[in-house]
Amino acid sequence: MAAALAIPLTGCAATMGAGDAGCASYAEARLARPAVETVAEVPPDWANWIADLDDRMTGTCR
């Protein structure tokens, strides 16, 4: 779980589909993501959901 959230930023903004406002917005929000060290403070179910959401959004925006 924590490892999935610890994956460094992969440059979603640079690899997203050109002109997709949703991807641009997600890439911008992703840059403001809290530090990985704070993962321990998140309940496991939420951490898993956040990691899954990030994987799906990043994959969609490539």
C-alpha cells in the first residue's frame, strides 16, 4: 500500500493527451499531493483507494 503511494511523480503533465482539461487538472492537483511520509496517517482503505485512483488517472492521461 505505502509503496504504491511512494512511487515518485512520473510526469503525468508531460505525458497526458494534448488538450484534455481533465488530465491537465489532475496533473496540476497531483503536484500538490502531500508528502509520502504522511501515508502512515491515512487509514489503509483510503490509502489503497488513493493509490488505485492515481494509477487509473495517470494511466488514462498518458
